[in-house]
Amino acid sequence: MRGLLIALCSAVLTAAPALAQQPPTGQSEFVPMKNLPPSEQIPAATLLVAGYSFIWVAVAFYVWTIWRRLNKVEAEMRSLAQKTPQR
Amino acid sequence: MRKAFMPLLIVVAVLLAYAPVMIAQGAFEQSMGLVSKIMYFHAPSGMVMLVSAIVCGVASALYLWRKNPAMDRLAMASAELTVLFGVLVIGTGPLWAKKAWGIWWDWEPRLTMTVVGWLIAVSYLFVRKYAGPGSDKLGAALAVFGTANVPFIYLSVNIWRTLHPKTTVVPTLPPGMRGPFWFCALTLFLLYLVLLTARIHLERQQNALDELYLALED
């Protein structure tokens, strides 16, 4: 069973680089980007808006994590202060 | 800094809200077209990431030297922001690259070294969270290495032949691009200051909580 597993892994590892080097169909010759059919082109405005939106979402998510962690720590401090006897 | 937090927060919110207007009005590079406007927030994100890595490294070096807990808090906050701004620069870059270069990613020096710098910041956070006692000093040493990587990230485009534009692009921007670019750069630097202040406050509260637990044990 172990031998079979090793043989399978070896076959996959050997075949992967060979497969990766195979040129995908349709890319055997150079095609300038501007000559691509409209269905193959990515609209620039979409990428621009996606980029700026990504920044907003990432920053908002980070702010939310700070707010959540701060709330947790402060709640724990309040709870601990209540448990601690006055000295 | 704590007194300036709220006014700074309002200013940053206004600038962030106005930034799309500036970007829309800004000029774009002729050969790349509209997508080159990603530069307005991609490049400043990279600048803030590098500044944040330097702050983290310098604060860590000072912590190793002087054992000042405030420096440790600053380093911790900066490391987290290096990761955040690293995500922004690595996330927005491929959107531009796909249109301009025809590929999402290329393992060329600038991109590879940026990923290495980002991974150093991530590893710093992992060390601080999981390495146990002594992780502060171990993390600080790691952060110093992270800072040593910064000049290589910046100069990589001038040293090696890469796909990425050189460092001469920003100082030679035409007037139509200069305004929106520096507006976005200022916005992201102020955002960095706001987030840094909030994150340091969180770290201070965390330290206070740890001290409370220690006092309770005594």
C-alpha cells in the first residue's frame, strides 16, 4: 500500500512540471492585447473600481477587528475589576 | 496624539470620501489607459507599507536597546499595519498588471521582495502570538530584518530589469497626475496615523489587562 502511494506521488510530481510546460490551446502565437476580441478584454473601469473598493473593504474590516478586540479587552477589564476586592 | 485622534479621524474620513473624485478628475497614462489610475492608490499603499515596516524595525531596535514597552507597542501596531497595507498593495497591483502586462502576477524582483517583506511582517505577528515567553525580543529581531529588506524593495526596480515601473516615475509625474497622486498619498498616510493610534491604544489596554491579571495572582 505504501509503495503504491509512493509510486502515485512520484507519478504526479513528475507529470506536473511536464503538464505545466504544455502551452494552452490558442496561445501558440503572439496576439497583441489590443487585438483581443471584446469578450476577452477586461474593462479598465471595472478594475479601477474593484481596486478602490478592495481598499475600502480591507480598511473597514481592519477597523472592525480593532473595535471588536478593544471591546473584548475592556469588557474583560471591567469584569476583572468587579471581581478584584478593594485594597 | 490621543487629543488629535478624533479631528484626524474626521479629516481622514472626508479625504477618503473625496479621493474617488480626485481620481476621476486625474489624468491617466496614455499607453496604459484608464487602468493606470490604480497607481493613485496602489503606489501610496506601497509607500505606507514601507514606512510602516521602517517604523516597526526602528521601534523594535529601540525596544531591544532600551527595553521601553512603548516602543514594543509601536512595533506591534506597525507590524499589523505593514500587513494591512501590504494586502492593499499586493491586492491592487495585480488588477493593474492584468490590464497593463496581460498577467495577474510575475515573480519579478519588486513583486517578489514585496511579498517577502509582507511575509516577514506576518511572521512577526505569528511569533508575537505563539512563541510564548521571549517572543517580544524574538519578534523585535525579526522586525529589524524586515526593515533591512525595505531598501531592497525600493531599489529593486532600478537595480534589476523588471516589468515594474522605476522609482523615477513618481518624482516626474505630469501636473495632471501629481495633484491626485499626492492627495491619495496624504490620505493614506493620515489613515495610517489614525489606525496606528487606535492600534497602540488597543495594545496599551491589553497590557493593562495583563497587569491586572498579574496583580490578581499576587
